[in-house]
Amino acid sequence: MRFEAFTATILSNGVPLEEYKMEVEGRQAKCYVVSEAGKTFSVKLEEELSSPVAPRSSCGYLFLDDKSVGGMILDRGNPSATLKGRLASYTTEQPFAFAEIQTSDRDEDHALDSSVGAGFGTIVLKICRGQRGSEIVQPTFASNSLANDSLLHELAVKKLKVTQRATLGAPVATPRQNFAQFNLLDPVSSPFITFTFVYRSKTMLQALGVIEYKPVDASPPPAAGPSSGARAKRPAQEFIDISSDTDDEDPDVVKAAKELAEAKKRAKQRKGGSPVDKKPKLENGEIIHLD
């Protein structure tokens, strides 16, 4: 998703997620993406330095389901950055992932719904202008702010039309990270630019009309009939009319052939359908019976 000098992208397993129904209102850009439970994702932010509106230095603050999970500084020497997870130490991070929501129907669990706000089911990047400050020698690593297994009341889930949430995976090794302060020109509460990715399952986005539903035709293909140029087979017949094919033949021969055919027909119609023992003899175009 691009707005002015910045481009924000959600990648899952290294592949950019397709974006649907992009909207821009003021300095806020919004779109929808398909989430798949169990898959990890990362957030990439890029700045086009040649743009006349590109700030000299900026910081992208990332929020998953309304919870802050880190940030990335962009400047002339570093115009692109990617966040793959929440840093747990200098050399480990917990990967971002999508997960199915665990729900409850107990009334006493309504208290858990306080974590379900309007930002639930979103990935938000708030871009603030400012200036890189001094290096942080001893950063504080926050605890997991994304509850992986907390229950949500099913009524709250239905209200927001969500079935998945963002979560953090088990810590994995990562190259040692550097940390620096950032002196803000724009407060995080009123950022320079905001990118909002609304993530939902494919089924939910189809139900909301964001993605077109294309039913799969499971009916078998129609049986192939004879081609228009093919000649249909003539049904088998015992006697074939030869009158149309014998205009140039001797009339006596034609007459004899017809009488022979009639004789065969009468023979088969005899009692018991037994074949005729004595066959007529054709001589000089006339039928001679051998009785």
C-alpha cells in the first residue's frame, strides 16, 4: 500500500499479501488482506528518498490488535526496514503470526472483552517525522503484550466479525539489533501518515463482500456429442432401398433384385422362422423357383 513517499507491505512466508479495497481519507490509508491461521507474517516499510515530500528521518510505530510491538527508523542511509517479530532480547525475537481466536460463551468472561477494541483485527503502522537520537545501550525488552491463549466472549467476536488474531511465536535467533532513541516531531497520537491493514480470513472477507465469491462447479462436464461435421451412423436395416441408386441399371435386373428381397422376407416370416431350404434362382432377370 503506497501513500506519498511511503510504501507499507504485509508479507506472509516472504510473499506480499494481496491488498483489497484500498481507501484513503485525509492522511490515513486503509486496505484489507487475507490472513491464514498458523502462518507467520512480517511488516515492511519503505521510503522513496527522491520524493519531494519525503522527510529526512521518520519512524514507523507498529501496532497489532491495538498493541504496540516495536518500531523501525528510516533515514537517508536506511530507507527500508522490516519487522518480523517482537524482540525478546538482543539476539532473539518472537515471530508475528496469525491464530484462530479461542472463544467462550460464559457470561463471566465478558470481562475479557476489554482487549477487543476497534483496532482488533488490524495491523497499523503510524509514521512519525523526527530525528534519530543517541544509541540506547541497555534497552528494556517488554513482556508479551499479545495474549496467545486468552479467551474472548463469542458475542464480542461476532460484533467485530473477526475469527483470527495476531500472536507471537516461540523465540527464534536473530542477528544482534541496534537500538536508538527517536526525537519526535509528530506525536504518535497524531502521526504524519497512518497505514491500516484490516486482516480477516478469506471466508470472512467474502461474506463482507470485500472479495468476490466464486463457487466451484462440481458438476461433471457434459458428454461429448457427435461433431456438427460428422455423419450420423445409419441404423442397421435388413433391407435397403436401392431404387435411388439404380437409375442407369437394367429395369429387369432391378425388378429381379426387388423380388429376391421380398422372397427372403417371406421366408423369414414362415412359422418358426426357419430358413428356406430352397433358394430362388435368378436367371435372365426373372425369378425361377426350384420347388
